[in-house]
Amino acid sequence: MTLPPWGAQVCQVAALLLFAPLISGVIAKAEARVQSRSGPPVLQPYYDIAKFFAKESLRPNTASPFFELAPLIAFACYCSIALLIPVLTSFPLPLGTSGDILGGALLFGLAGFVTALAGVDSGSVYAGLGSSRTQSVATLVEPTLIFVFFTVALITGTDLPYALNATLAHSSAEYFRPSHLLATAAFFMMLVVDTARVPIESQGSTLEFGMIDDARLFEHSGPAMALFRWNASMKQFLLYVVFLNVLLVPWGLAGDRDVGAVAVAVGLLLAKMAGLGLVMVVIESSFAKLRLFRIPDFMGAGFVLSVLAILVFYLANG
């Protein structure tokens, strides 16, 4: 059975919505096991989202209507990104060429901006502090990602993620090009930052002054909090997709719209994400969280790698 083009497109978004919390649950469970704890159930993120959807939604008296719109806008951004990147197929679907990799980055930035703005809009001191911290981190992360994307465009001659996937999947010379390896390493360092992992941030921490991403959500409740929890899982899922399917392991995607091929692509994607999740668990269990004033040093190293990727590309090409 062959899926229609729009059917395959819907499958990509459905995979994001259904499996994003599962990846978060698997990582949390594996991390607990490594630390000799029983840990939460693998399905705990689903339970949390369902619990918040069943609760009453409250809004601070000083907040504007935007406070309630922010999680919906971020949710729409993440769903839109799934239309632009190779989640399950190695060929672009109907909307796959409607935006390039920079367009996807802008949607990531928009989702983070509206989330931070909602934290400031709440009037809460802690939420405002978290929003300030996330925007400070973003000013250091975004230049690195821009240089990584420039390297991608230079290697493939285009900035479409599907084109880079095809280039790397079919050419070992391009895959082992030093500029590509440096850009991949830089993206991985920013992946650690954007998914709030140690050594930048501990997702299991409840210390307010140590929080960055979660601090923005202190004043949200009910369905809004459920969407923000879902959004965090989707952001992690999408970043993993870009890192795995576009940069690191560009194989295992469906080459056609056959239902069986798409189902196999889903299984392989989850397996690759589980492997990357285990790497994150090892990192979190092996390193201590950096102090806030040391975080720019970590991101500065990633920026240097991204700049070196471009320099090495030009030097290698004369």
C-alpha cells in the first residue's frame, strides 16, 4: 500500500506528536538506571501531559491574552518544522521545499521567543529571570548554528535539509569531509545547550536559581503547561532529527511512500534517537553542571568549531 503525498506528510507530524514524549521518558528512565534509581515510568511524560490537560488553567492578573496564546504559537511552530525536515522520508514531501534550514531555525527561534515573552508577561520574578537567561543563551547559540548552516550550504550548494541528507547519504567523501565533521561537532554542542542537558542545565533540578528553560513556565498551569511540556519534548525530538537524519546518520529513511517503508523508517528513527539519548545520559552522568558564568565558555568552543568548519572548507577548496 502506497501512501498519498499528503498522507506521508501527516505521518511525519504524527510521529513528532506521538513519539516526542516517549524519547524524553526513555532518557529519564535510562538516566535513573545509570544512577542506581528506579526512576519514573517510561510513559511518565504522557501521564504528566494528560494530568495538566485535566487541570484548570489560571492566568496572573497582570498578564495579557498573549500569555495564553504563547504555548499555542510555539506548538504550531514545532509542528511546522516537521513539514520541512526529513523526519521519515529521504525525499521532500509536498511542503518539504517550502522552507530551507534557515527557515526551520527561524521557527525554532520564534517558538523560544514567544515562550520567553510569556514568562516576562506573567510578571513573575523567577519567570522573568528564566526568560532573561534563555535569551542570553540564545545570543550565543544562534551565531554557532548560523555558521553550521552556512557550512551545510557550502557543502551541498543549497540550504535545503533534504539536499544535504541526499549528499551525505550517497557520498562517503562528503560525509568524511573535515568541514562536515567540525560542523557536526559544533551542532552537537549546541544540541546539548538547546535540550537543557548537563553540563548546561539539569532537567531534573528543582533549584530556581539554577533553572534556565523551566523557569519561564512557573506561572503557567493547566492546558498551557501541558502544551509547554509537549513543546519541550517536540523541540528535543526535532533537534535530534536534524542532528541524526541530516548530519550524523543520514541513512534509514523511507525511499518511497510505501506503508512498510515508512513504518521501518519510524522504527529506525526511534532506535537512532534511543542511541543518542544514551549518549546524553552518559554525558549527564559523567559531568557536573557548569556554573552560569562558565556556560559562555562551553558555547564559545562550539562557535570556534563552527567557524573552523567554514575555514577548513575554503582551505580545502583552494
